[in-house]
Amino acid sequence: MEGEKGSFRFKQEERLKGRNEIREVFSRGRRFGCRSAGGGGAKLFVLKNSLSHNRICFTFSRGFGNAVERNRARRLGREAYRHLRPRLLGAYDLILLVFPAHGDAETPNAGQLAIRTEQLEFLFTKAGLLK
């Protein structure tokens, strides 16, 4: 039972960390964008890496709520990613940049798991990363 539980964890090696690595993905990566029904949007940056697995970073545009809202949105993003991870091709560095709704710093819809999963699935399909 313990092995099954651990397989869905968001592991340390799956996190894209380090200023230089993140800057490289932002500058050299391919960009894919979408808008959700709630008015908020997201942009996915994709860059091939030399590893056998994907690494991902969740970040937010300026004006995206307060720290509590950003942390909640980050947790929901990780959860949505965990659900889609088995269907993804490997060896990519990914950055998900989330935008608030038009002119609205607080985006209650942007934090919902269903919306975030739909956004990620759309972006991964657009990027050609889904199996």
C-alpha cells in the first residue's frame, strides 16, 4: 500500500529550481497560451532537457492575489499535474505561468482544480506532450 501512495507524490527531482534553469526555460523555451472561461489564463513554457523525467515550476504574474491565494493555486496546479503526469512524454523542463482574470487581482475561479486540470491538459495537448 505504501508503494502505491508514493507513486503519486510530487518528488523533489520533478521540481524545476534554480534561477539560471528557470531563466533558460523562459528565454529559450517554446510558449503555449490559453484563456479559461473565468477570464484568467495560463502560459506554458517548454524546453527539452537531458534528463529522463520532466521538471516543472509553477509561477504567477504580478498582481495574482496575495500569498495565500498563490500558494493555494500552486498546490492545485501540482495536483492537476500529478493527475496528468502518467500521460506526459518525458525529458522536458516546464513552467506554468498563471494570470489573473482581466483587471481582477483576486481570481476565485483560477484556483479550482477542474479549471487548472483543463488548462494544463489543453496546454500539454497544444505543446504535443500528451501520449
